[in-house]
Amino acid sequence: MPKSISLPNTIYEDLQAVTEELAAMAKKPISTSMAIYLLTAVYRAHVSETCARDAFRQKLAASDIMSPEEFEKEYDVTSPEKRSENRVNAGRKKK
């Protein structure tokens, strides 16, 4: 039985854009579910390589990742351009 998930609008819009790109590459229809499946398959293929997995793990560990609550708030209410502007301004304030 299919499960539903709730995505912030900006994430959903990005997923739709990726779905369209995949459909253009495949030259055949790709559904949103198919796009998610393909994206997870690419992720799994990438991290199946030991060096890639270790590099990815190190990059994640060193990243300043938002909490899930911060992420939901940030991505649900602002456009991608506004988020980029906020990050640049936040970086300037910290220095």
C-alpha cells in the first residue's frame, strides 16, 4: 500500500524539476515516485564505493547541518533565492 509524505513546497518543486529532467533524459515519462526511486538508487550506487562513502560520511560529519525542525521551517517558508541570501548574510554576521 502506498505511503504519503509531506514535503515543503520548495523541496517538492525541486523534486518535480528533477523528475522532468529525468524524463527528458529517458525520453519517456517518469513519475515522481520513479524519480525518488532513481535518486535513491544513484545514492546507493554512490555510497557502495568505499572511498565515496567515506568521503560523503566525512563531509556530512563536518557540515553545519540544520536540525530537522530548522530545516522544515527554513524550506517551508522561503524561496531558494531567499535561503541563499539568508545564508550569505548569516555567514557575514558570524565573521
